[in-house]
Amino acid sequence: MEIITLCANKGGVGKTTIALNLAYALKQRKKRVLLVDTDKQCNLTTISGANSIKGKKTILDFYKGAKLSEVITTTESGLDLVPGDKNNDETEADSFYKAIKALKYDYVIIDTSANINELTRAFMVISDRILIPLKLDILSYQGLSQLYPEILDKKIGAIVTMSDLRTKISQLAKAQIEQFCKAADITLYKSMIRQSCAIPESFLMGAPVMEYAPKSNPSIDFENLCNEILIE
Ligand SMILES: Nc1ncnc2c1ncn2[C@@H]1O[C@H](COP(=O)(O)OP(=O)(O)OP(=O)(O)O)[C@@H](O)[C@H]1O
Ligand SMILES: [Mg+2]
């Protein structure tokens, strides 16, 4: 089992989008995948279409004593999900780690909140791999080094998201990011997730973009990213 946590010290960089689509891509490769929404915004729960599931339990029910297997919901796309909860103020992940080990998943993908809070740090500690999305902004990688104490012993991967290399400034930002990742010994995946309105559309549809628009640019990019992660 591999636990992968999406995190960033900037909001709105594509964590939730990557969590959902990476899970979908892994599932298409017959991997057993569990998605976990630790964010109080519950965006992952919403965009995976799980909000409409009647009587669903949430991550908070787990922390209050429910069995993890009873909390897991299956979305319309066939993805297993621990739904988020707007009242989730928990700060530990050890009980979650114990419970997850008993279930037979190949991959557990954790989506976290916009800011790095105590719960995110706890999930980082139990993770094997940390994925950090980066937009092509100058200085987008600044502050990354602040993450280090929690993730020193982890595989760290950076993913460029919402990319549009037509402007000079984004090419410059890409060069900066490449330089930074090399110096910091962070894997920078070759597959960049291109900007496309298919992503917000897929949010509206409550489905991964890979299901909603399988031939769109980001869907192709997610396929490639999944391959890179699998062979690493
Ligand atoms: N490749 C893309 N092309 C176009 N829009 C995108 C792309 N990826 C994400 N977005 C849009 O950017 C916004 C932020 O994406 P997302 O919610 O995945 O980021 P996040 O890091 O999880 O945000 P938060 O920090 O609030 O949790 C969303 O409106 C989403 O539709
Ligand atoms: Mg999010």
C-alpha cells in the first residue's frame, strides 16, 4: 500500500483535481484506490459527485468511532471515498493509519486543505509520497522549503498544473521551477497538467475529467502523470 498526500502552501493550485483524476487513472489500471477528503471545504466530496449519496458517513464519523469500512462511500465513477466534513477539526492521522492498514488498498490518496494545518501535517507524516502541485507563476515554489521537516524521508514530487506555455512569463517560471526542484532534489514530473475548461466543466458534472472528457488535454496529461508515478 502506498499513501500519497496532495499538499501545497498555496490555495487553488489543483490539489483536489489531481487527487480525483490520479485516483481514477490508477483505478483504470486495476489498482485498488481509496480517496480521502480531509479538507473542511469538502471539494473532493463535491466534485466526485458523492454529496448526493444519501445517508453517507464522513471522516468525522470515523474520528467519532465508526469503522473506516462503514465510512467509505463508492462514487458514481466507482471510486472509494472517505467523504469530507465541514466540522472536521481533528489533528491526528495515526488512528486513520491503523485502520487503513487493515483494508487492502494499493493506493490511498489524501486531499488536504488550502493551508497546511495540523491535520495536513499529520497526514504528511503517515504518507509514503507527497505530491505538490505548482502553477506556472514566478515564485510559485517559494515556501516549499518550509515543508521539509515533515517530508524529509518521503518521496516528493512536484507537478506543474494549469500550464499554458504560450506566454514568455510561464516559460520563465517553468525554468525557475526546474532549477529549484533540481537543487532541492524534488522530482519534477515531465507530465504537466494543461489548462483547459474541461476541468471546471467536469467539476460541474461531478466526475473526473478523465471520465467526462477522456480525449481532452488534461485527461491525456493525467494518463501520462499516472504512468510516470507508477514506474518511479
Ligand atoms: N488544468 C486545469 N485547467 C483549468 N482549470 C483548472 C485546472 N486544474 C484546476 N483548475 C481549476 O482551478 C480551481 C482550483 O482547483 P482545485 O480545486 O483542484 O485546487 P485546490 O488546490 O484543491 O484548491 P484549494 O486550495 O481551495 O483546496 C478550480 O476551479 C478548478 O476547476
Ligand atoms: Mg482542494
